Amino acid sequence: MDSLQVFLGNISLKDVFDILIVALLIYQSLIIVRGTRAVQMLIGVGILIFLFWIGHTFKLYSLNWILDHFFDSFFIIAIILFQDQLRHALATVGTGRRLFGLLNREEIQIEIDEVVEAIGSMSRERIGCLIVIERNQGLANFMDTGTKLNSEVHSDLIYAIFQSTSPLHDGAVMISGGKITAAGCFLPLTKNVEIDRHLGTRHRAALGLTEDTDAIAITVSEETGKINISVNGSFYLCDNSKALRQYLKHLWAGEKLDEKLDPIKNQGVAP
């Protein structure tokens, strides 16, 4: 107890502020890498640190020599390993779009309008599509499967990507940090054996991704033109563009959902 009192007595307001900043940086770093291949790399680094501790504890000289040289250059190695995540994090902070989880709702509203306009057009013309919106969990490993675009979110571009003559129309469009980051991306299919077997590949991919991440997936059926939002492994049918806009405002911008849009789980909905 005396040691604790001495410890607390030596902590100043500056120390508390310093600890809070470091804790927030660590938290944001974990949020950025969650759901990406960087998680496996972090696990590998953790194993090396554990081996480093074993080597020094039991005086394993050969292992110590190898790991000592490795950790001497660890800062450079970390930059090389996590360059995509670092680039994404710095770009996000630099544009002021997300700082410790705070979103610029005005910019998100513009993006929602562009997405809804494109989805509305494709629904009327029965053009199949799959659009994925990244939220907190990183999707860089899925973006790497497609063609990098890094372009502004615009309805005309989204519409053009999903035309049958486009080489990217079969995959998913990924939206992250206010950009269309990639198109033609491949997503994992759902393992849920209870869903309607008539659901197409796009719908199964939308479910599969949202079962494992917190992303939002929007699908339009080629056969019926129906619009569905998938989140947390469930489908929500949108009867029109207005309903889609309300769902996106709620799920993407954090606004309260209109009570008239009571979400009904539609895992058996026809594609």
C-alpha cells in the first residue's frame, strides 16, 4: 500500500496526459490493423519478442545473436511490413476525416448521396453490383485482391464500374476513408448453410464479409433490381433509395434510424 501511495504521489498531470496519448495511439493502431493481414504479422512479431525473452533468460547465445541484430533494425523493418497501414492511417489523419473515431459527417453525407444515386440507377436498370464500405475494422487484405483506384467517391464512376463491358464489374467496389480504394475485389463467401440457396455469388459474398467484419455491404440483384444492405451477417431489404439513404446515415454516419424503417431480418430474401 505504501509503495502504491508513493507511486501515485509521484505522478503529475503531465504524466497522466502522456499516458492517455500513448494509450489512444496504441488503440488506434490496433483498430487500423484489425481485420487485415497486419494482425498475423503482429502475432509473428510477438512470437519473436517471446523468443528474445527466452534467449536472454536461458542464455541461448546463437538465438540472442540473431534476434539482437533483428531488433537493431526493427524500426525500419516495421515500416516496411506495415507500410500500407501506416500510409492509410497518415492519409486519414491528414485529411481530417477521422481522428480518434470522430467522423466528418458533412463529407460522409456527400459520399452517401453519391452511393445512393449510383445504386438507384443500377436498381432501375437491374445492373448487379456489390459495394463495400469500410468502418472500424480494416479491409486492406480484401482490397489487395482487386485493382487499386484510390479515386473520389462519385456516382458516375461507380455506375461505370458495374457495366457488363467493364473488366471490374464481377468483383466488389471497396470504399474506405472517403475514397474508392479498389474495384474487382474478391470476398469470402458465407458459410451459413441455412440461407436461401437461390442467393447469388454477390449476396453470398456480402454475407460472408459482414459475418467476419463490421463492414457495410450493399447489393443490387440483376434479376429483380432489389437493393439489400448486409451488416453483421444479415440482409436488410431497402424498398427504395430513400430507405437506403436512411440505413446508410444510420450505419455509416451514426445518425438515428427513422422509426418507420423498422429493420426486418431477411436472410431468405430472393436475390
